[in-house]
Amino acid sequence: MTDNMKFVVSSTELLGHLQAISRVISSKNTLPILDNFLFNISGNDLEITASDLESTLITHMRLDNITGSGTVALPARILLDTLKEFSEQPLTFDINPDTLAVVINSENGRFSIVGQNGIDFPVLPVIKKEKRYGFNVPAEVLLAGISRTLFATADDELRPVMGGILVEASTSRLTFVASDAHKLVRYQRSDAKADDEASFILPKKPASLLKNIIPRESGLVTVEFDDRNAFFNLSDYKVVCRLVEGNYPNYNSVIPKNNPRKVRIDRLEFYNILRRVSVFSNQASNLVKLQFTPNQITVSAQDVDFSISAYERHTCLYEGDDMEIGFKSVFLLEILSNIASQDVVIELADPTRAGLFLPAETANEDEDLLMLLMPMMINA
């Protein structure tokens, strides 16, 4: 007969930690044990894990009154649904390690659930020593890199590498790249660097999990990876994920170098014009035409099938030759909504080459953001 494991925890604090890691739990788990949180109690540390096999989230809570040690898997849905309904109060968990019966005592009540054996929970992968690589990155830099690029990742099951964010570390900067073959985003930070060059492809799901967790943290994130897995260590959380295997395409070769035509325009005005005019574009193609004449842009769209069309003019800074180029309005709107500056600079070569979209001014001189969009043919 072993002693019961016991701990006391604040209901809202526990809920916050559980909600943060619960986003990893998949609704269609192949292993029933993955519908649970794994509680691991040792010393005065409560470690809670959630996983979908590909990605694992771990959180730590330091508690004063813990007795006993061991692991138990507790049903995630019941815990979350119950904790949501509590006002802030201490809860006492009392776990029988032999029967895995769990009693949660609140100020006025008692809730009984049955856990499962923690030994069935998948074991964490281990980083191979000979292939290990690591660097530290400020939490806000990692958050910015993921937030700026995540929208441009592809949903292409045939090319899984395009479904992730390429993270490249070098001795001078950290680079984040995402592309779906129509649009491409490259975000660089010179205030974060590594001792050596290395890169990995971070899948979309763990990227969005990190995007959700990092705002709870500050300070440095320790990133460690090999050819299979990556570990992100934050102060209270740890994210472990299987990496996308394969080589990322050479994105630098896609970025056009000489773009003689440069346009500067108020980003929000341009965005709102596009919103209005794109209503009139062909539903299938979403094509909008941009026509540049000295210091003026004309945005136009038409749907011949329904005999509707629209155009709107706006002033902009432009001194090149007259030019017309077509873009898919949905992608153009996405790009504009992911640039933060007041004005946006568009760099163009000709109607067949990709257009570059850059913030006209940046709040941080350490960051470099470039977005690229492939044009559409204008079959007038």
C-alpha cells in the first residue's frame, strides 16, 4: 500500500496552464491515452503534459503543499469543463496510486474521477547528441517571426515542407520564411543570432501553439533541435515537436533583385480600396488590376459573366513608366494586413515578375520584412 499523492492548487491558475497546453490535443486521437493530461508530481513541482504524438506541450507549476510523487493521466475534457465553472479558490487533488481514483475537493464540494496509468503516455523524444544544435532567442523575436510568417504557409499535402516555417539561424541573424508558391514572406532579425549556421522547418500546428504560449512568457527561449525533433524551452512551458523532413526550396532565387519601379502608398487606404473593388472581381480568379501612372494608382476589377465592374483611383508616390499588373485580391489583402507600417512600398520589375511589398518605415531597425506576391496574367 503506497501513500496517496496530494497537492493543493489555485483553480484559475491550473485552468490557465491546462488551457494553454490543451490546444495540442487532437479531436481525433488514434491513441485513447492522448485524450488525457499527464500529471507528474515530484518534489514541489507539478508537471503537466498534453500531446498529439507529433507535438507535445509541457507546463510546470511550483506548488508549496505536495505530498507523494508519481504520475497519473487525467481526462482532459472533464477537467477543463469543470475548472471553467469554478470561481478562484484552492482545490485539493487526492490521488490513490493503486486504483488511480482521484478526488478533487473544493471549498463546498467533492468531485471524483478515475485516472489512467501514466505509463501508457508516449515517451518524449530525445535529441541526438551528435546532431544536436541549439541557440537562444528572445521570446518576442520568436513570436514576431512566427506571427509574421504563419499566414503564408501552404496547405499542400504533396509538398509538406511548404506547410511549415523555415527557421534559419546564422552568426549574423535569424530568418523566418514561409511560402505557398503564390506568396512568400521573409522576416529577418539581426538582434538574434547563433554560434553557427543551421536550420529546421517548424510545422504549422506547433508554430501556432507557440504563437499562443509565448505571450505568457518573457526573456529567452532556448531552442534545441536535431534532424527529427525540436525543443522550445520557456520558463513555465516546453514545446516539443516533430520537424518537417525534407529540404526547403531555395527562396532567395525567387526574390527578384532589380525592381526599377517603386510605388509608395498609404497601406490602409490601399487596403480599403481593394476591399471595395474586389467585390466586383470574378469569383473564381479574384483578379484585380493595378494600373500605375505618375503619382496615381487605379485599382480595377470586373466580372464579365455578371456585367459588373469597378475602379477607384488614389494618389501614390510613383515616378516610373505607366504599367499594369494583376494580382489575386485575396492574397494581396492578406499581405497588406500583415504589414504594420502606415505606408507600404511596392517594388515591381514587369507584369510577369513577382511584386515585392515592404513596410515603408519600421519601428525596429533590427528587423527586415519582405513579402512577395506572384502576379496573375491579365487576359483583357
